[in-house]
Amino acid sequence: MGAIRQCSRSACRQSAVATLTYVYAESTAVLGPLAMYAEPHSYDLCTQHAGSLTVPRGWEVLRLAMPSTPPEPGPDDLLALANAVREAAAAPEVSEQRTGRPAVEPPVVEGTRRGHLRILREPS
């Protein structure tokens, strides 16, 4: 899972607990549990804004059942995280992927400055 998402309402800094989606063809607003991923045409709402939701006249609100507690990370989440770490460790460097040749490091000279950092060799 990603980072904690905030409520989509302006000036609200609360954590989102519900996702609001509009079905314009049916004049319906669907309010349900927080979606796994943020979608461009849906809105994440906090408890306060989800509870006080109003829609235009003639529209219907479909409120889906909200879980009482957030879901705990399961074994699939941990396995996905471990696989992502393995893939990142096994991936060749970017320059090698583009050119097909291994990346070449510039020669290190004692006391060379690179930006605001200085490379120093450890004394032998």
C-alpha cells in the first residue's frame, strides 16, 4: 500500500477513509471504502466530509458498507514488497539498460570536489 492519502476537500488535512465516485450517466454518487489506488476521477474523503456529503437535487447517493477498522497488511502485501526489493536489486543500472554497456565510474582523485561533497579515500 502507498502512503496515507489526505481528504480531497480543500484545506482539509485529515486522513481519507472513503472514496467518492460520480456516475454522471445515472445521476448517482457512490461513496464507499477507500480505494486501493487514487484514481483521477474519484475523490478521497475524511470521516467528517464523507458523513456530511450532499449531492445535487435529483441525484441519488449510494453508500456502500464501510469497514469499522482498516485492513491489516496480509501475507500477499509482504510478498509483493519482497519481490519489488528483489527486482530493484537485480535490475542493471540505467546507463547499462540504455547502451548495453556497463556504467563507467569517473576516476576518483584524492580530495576531488563534486558539488558540495568531497571524496576522500580512507588512509591505508
